[in-house]
Amino acid sequence: DTGVSQNPRHKITKRGQNVTFRCDPISEHNRLYWYRQTLGQGPEFLTYFQNEAQLEKSRLLSDRFSAERPKGSFSTLEIQRTEQGDSAMYLCASSLAGSQYTQETQYFGPGTRLLVL
Amino acid sequence: DAKTTQPNSMESNEEEPVHLPCNHSTISGTDYIHWYRQLPSQGPEYVIHGLTSNVNNRMASLAIAEDRKSSTLILHRATLRDAAVYYCILRPTSGSARQLTFGSGTQLTVLP
């Protein structure tokens, strides 16, 4: 399968614990996005990388959240001191630079579902 | 940013055409109209996009009103596998153009 992969698919943690999610984009894609989706809502943008550079962060990305893409390939999203409100589906998407953003297609992974108890 | 309005839910019978509407009355002249769908327990997937002319691909057709204030996603022959949430999204040429801004979408139910 050459699509976007995310691990783990499910994570249950206790409030106050740290969690880390991994995203492996499609191999030739150099743009990578993180979104968060709560039940019944559409995904909300969190942050965006072009290669290893983090170019944009949403106000939703509090200081407890950090994302990295060290070699411009896979990315990790860490949440420190988790809260119950962090329970959501965390989605990763990738796309190919060279296309204008207005016509860009983003390819999504299956997501990591986080439950904070 | 321009916003989109979609019905919360729609139903269709299997093997019949489905027309999913989207209103975007404040669309700018260079905003592209994109559609994504999200099957249960999966990430969203791209369906189609267009600017002014109607567009066709293997998944669907996109009909864009002449004034561009509305568009319709057409599934020519719905199958049970088409049951999903369909999102109509505008991609602006300025501002926060990089990310996709999702609304609540339309939940499509396909009846056997």
C-alpha cells in the first residue's frame, strides 16, 4: 500500500500522559498536514510542513502540542499532559508540491483515534 | 473567507443518481471548488474540483452554476459504498490557502 499511513490507529491514555503519533506520507510528497476531527464535525487544520519546515500553525495547536518532520519524510505529533478535550481523531494528509494550492489534492491517512480518560 | 452551506443529510436509493448541493454565495472569482468525501472510519478522500466549467471524472461530476454561487456534486449511480459525508470546500488564492477548511458536510445515506 503506497498511501498515507498513520500509527497507531487507536490510542487510549490517561489524562496527564504524553502521547505521540506518527504519519508516513506518500513517498514523493513534500507537503504534510495535520488535522483534528471531533465527533460529528469536519476536520480542523492544525499545522503544515513543506519538507522539514513547519510553515503554518493553527491557533488550535496549543503549547502542549508539537509537531516535527525532521528529515522531510515522516512526521510526528506529540501531545503533552493530555486532557479529556484532546480526545479526537488525528488525521494526516500529504500532497505534492508543484501544484498551486488552489488545485492541490490532499491524500489523507486513516487517522489515529485518541481517547483520553 | 468565503463559506459553504450544505444540507446536513440526504438519502438516495441504490443505483439512482444523487445530486448534492452546495451554496457558496460569497465565492471569489479565483476560488476553486473542491469536493471530498469521508467514508465511515476513514480519512477524507478527494472527489473532484473545478473553477467555472462543469467537470467529470470516474467518481462523479461537478456542475457549477453560471454565477458560481452554487455547485452540485452528481453521483450518477449511487452504490452502498457511496454512503459517506461529502464536503464542499473552497480553495482561495490568498490568505489561508494551504489547508482545507471543512464544514460539517452532507451525510449521504444510500438505501438498498
